Amino acid sequence: MAPSSLADSAFLRLPQIIGDAKATPPIPPLIPVSRSTFWAGVKAGRFPQPVKLSPGVTVWRAADLMRYIADAGKEA
């Protein structure tokens, strides 16, 4: 999923963010880190905070992720 094709109001789940090579078709990562690294970054405030839609559903706002990716590109 190309970052430019995401609506600002979209929500993404973790496999859509960090990718899933086992999915059919494979999902490329927006942020290429492991699951544990991503959650550690969320806890530390490095990555955007999630939104709980229900007890078993955690999502992130696409706008927050795109802002993070844009800011990270400026630092590189």
C-alpha cells in the first residue's frame, strides 16, 4: 500500500504498518521494523500512539503514521 494512496482518516492495523511477508499477496512494510521493536517504540513515544477500537482491535491513524514517516525522512 503506497503511503500517498492512504486517506488521512484511514486506520491501519499492525501488519499493514510493519508488513507481512506470509500474507497473500505479501504486505510491504511502511515502517520496516519487527513487531517488538514497533511496540517498544510506541511505548517510548518514538512511534505514534494507537487507538483502541475494541478490546481486541488496535489501530493507528494513517495521518499520524504518514507524519512520522515524513519527519523520519527529514532526519535521515
